[in-house]
Amino acid sequence: MALKTFNIDEKVYKKFSNICKENGISMSKQVEFFMKAQTAEEKKVRKKFLDRLKKIRKGKFIKISDFSKEFRLE
């Protein structure tokens, strides 16, 4: 493991630190997990999700040119 230094906003750091402490998790591991997810070469998506998405895209839709005029809340 290597020790690294980052410049992080103090408010963000304190808030995240408190969340980690309250949940008994390691802040450095959470940062490592984030970095791994961002640098992963291949994002894996479940086939079931892709099939549902394909079905939704084939659905019947109505065309709306101006949402605010069509669905005015009064």
C-alpha cells in the first residue's frame, strides 16, 4: 500500500468521515473502491436489466413538443 495525499474540501471530508465512523467502515477502503470502480475496464451489466431496457425502448410513447404546456400544474 502507498500513502497518498489529496486536497479535499474540509466540510465534505468531515461529513464523509462521520458517515464512515457511524457505519464502522474504513474511509480509505471506500476511496479505494471508488477508484477501482472508476478505472474498471469493463462495466458489467446484468443481462436481465438489458432485456428490460430493450423492452421499454420498444414501448409505445406519445410525442410531446412542450412539456410545460401539455402538463401545466394549476
